[in-house]
Amino acid sequence: MTSSHALRGTTLSFRDNPFLAPPSECLNVTEDALILIEDGIIKAAGSWQELSPDLPAGTPVTHYPDALISAGFIDTHVHYPQISVIASYGEQLLEWLTRYVFPAEAAFADPAVATEAAGRFLHELLRAGTTTAAVYCTVHPQSADAFFTEAQKLGLRMIAGKVLMDRNAPEALRDTVRTGYDQSADLIAKWHGKDRLSYAVTPRFAITSTPEQLEAAGDLLDSAPGLFLQTHLAENREEVRAVAELFPKSRSYLDVYDRAGLVRRRSVFGHAIHIDEPDLCRCHETGAALSHCPTSNLFLGSGAFRLSDAVAAARPVHVGLGTDVGAGTSLSLLSTMGEAYKVALIGGHRLHPVQALWLATRGGAAALGLEDRIGSIAVGMEADLCVLDGGTDDFLRWRLERCDTVQDQLFVLMTLGDARCVRATWAGGRRVYERPESPPGP
Ligand code: GUN
Ligand code: ZN
């Protein structure tokens, strides 16, 4: 039997890419809109006045007055096992990994730890309005099993993979070329393409994989259609120097991955701060994507991603936003949009709120090659949505009331807002999160 539901409220969608056309002309705001969902897919979207007479009798309608309905947010780079080390003091990347991350990830040998963390993480994502993420697990295959199991229960579109790491890491966190390949292949057979789940081959970064393991990652990518590749690229200067020493024949850090066949469509490179023009050209040519992780780059003192260079109209590169928790300081894409604005401005560029929303939704979907399924409110798309408002914060609501346009409201939300501004999250046509009426007491 078909399951139908309708949402009513102000919807936000895109007419065009705001990095290639004037941003203020790219946002489509429908003030009183209807979204009809059948079996998890958007069947109609447009003006309530025009479409509601055709609404099948008895269709339940959820009305969100005074709210903005957007496509669900897309986080293109995040580590679920690191939620317990978010906000850990005092180190840059390599020391931070050794001191905080590796000990936390070692605990994921225990499936109970992994299951508990995956459930908590997914709840936090939905609370932040994020409906799809590209997620790093740990080296343990059971960490990926736990993640996929929990994501499947919620009916989410998620991308994840077991980390590959065969050197320069504690023994308890190392695999080998053989075990890494076999465990990934088993996980691909078990999870890739099941419901809305996809597998990402996940070599952590060039420092922790031998050239042979990177080659094996390329073989894995060729083993089934639609697989993703996720890894870190040129995040930190010390890291870049170490990679140059480990791979002296490569022209650049990206070239290390390229030689192993890892630079292609559905490859997502986190950070990409210290890369040059030939690297950007190579990403453009291949369709590989970069994940901009501003809260993480600020938190670890890594540097400033040059967004305007990456998306330059002459050879645009796909870019999405990543929270990169636990180096990132928030799972909220609203907060991440706000920090991306500040980083762009330091570099002499203005990130328009419509561009920021694009990165968090439609642009993120395009970065992942999923723009025909998620990232916009349109007929035929999967019904993954988030509903935004001023929340229970009196001052934020007061400030929002002083906005003349939806674009101004968006800018206030991304500058001052976070998960508290998410009234509800829908995934696959089901409401998977609803903000409690008032915050729980002490
Ligand atoms: N580079 C290699 N591993 C990691 C990680 O877990 N987080 C971040 N931010 N960078 C990395
Ligand atoms: Zn990361």
C-alpha cells in the first residue's frame, strides 16, 4: 500500500548554481508550498493554492508555519567514532591524532561501543538537520557494520566505510593490504546498495597507507559500480611534508592518490587546503570533489581552504561542506556555513547565504554524484528535508523578525543558528526527528 504524507510551509529550492549565476537569482522561495510525498519520494512540490485541490482525500498534512523547509543537509566528511573526542585541547593534526583520536578509535574493536556511538551520532546528525553524510568508521569492520545497521534502521541515505591503515599507526589500529582489502570487500558485499546505503573505500590518508594499500583501494573501487572513495588531502603543512618524503616520486599530494587510481567521480577529498592549480584542474577533469571543513580547519589551526579558487567558473571543482567532527566543532551544517563565510571573508571573498545553502544541500549532493536523488525539493527526489526556524531562542527569533528577506533570514540562521534551529527532520518521507516543545529541564 502506498504511504502518503504532505508538508506545508515555505520551501527553499534552487533554480541554478549560485557560484555560476548571480546568487540572489538562484534561490526559489515558495511562500506557502505543498510537498506531497509518496513512498519516500516527492511526488509534487509547488504552491499550496495550486496543488492542494488535487491532494488525495485523507492525505495527512503537517503544517510548518513560520519555518523554512529545505532539502536535508549533506555532510561530506565526518568521523562518527570521534564524537567522544570533539573539543580536545591544544594540538595540531598529527599530535591530535596520536593523543586523542587513535586511543578513542581503539575502543571500537568492541561492537557494543560502536553500536552505542553510531546510535548517538545519528541522533545528533538528525537533530542538526543532516540527512546524508559521508562517514569514516574505524579500522575495525565491526565499526562499519554497527554504523550501517543503525543507519538502515532509520531508513537514511548514508555513505560509510572502514578505515584502511597499514602503517604509521598504533598496532591495534593497523590492518594489512590483504586484511584491509578482504574486510572492505566483505563490507561492500554486505552493505553497498542495500536500501539507501553506499560504501566508501576509506584509506585514512597517505601517511597511514603504503603505496600497495592505496593500489588495493583502487582495485576495490573497481570492484562494484557506485562505490565512493574518501580520504584526507593536504590538510596540514607538516602532513604535506611527511607525504612528500614518503612518496618522493609524486608531483603533489593529490598525485599520490592519482597514481593509485583514486582520483575520480565520487572521490571526496577532505580539507585540500594546501593544493595548487594543477591539482584543482585534475579534480575538475575527473569530477573528484573537495570537502570544505571550516570548523575543523580553524580548530586544528590547519589553514584556510580557498573556496573561491576551487569553484572558479573557468574550471569549477565540486565542493561540499564537511563538519569533520571530532576535529570539527559542530555537527551542524548551519554553524559550518557560518564559519565558511568567515573563512572566505578573511581570504577577501564574500560567501553569499544562498551559496552557503547550496554547499550544504544541492552542491553537497553534486559533490557526491547524488544530485538526481537528494539535495533538492523537486519531483522525483527522495524526501529528505529539514525544517528551520528561530527555535526556542527568544533573541534569535527577535533578530529573525527584523529580516526583510528570506536570504537575510538564512544569513542570520547560519551566523547565529545551529541544531536548535531545526524544528524537524524528515528522511525517506518519515519524520525522524522533532524538536521537543521546550528544552528538557536540569
Ligand atoms: N587526517 C587523517 N586522519 C584524520 C582525522 O581523523 N581527522 C582529521 N581532521 N584529519 C585527519
Ligand atoms: Zn577528517
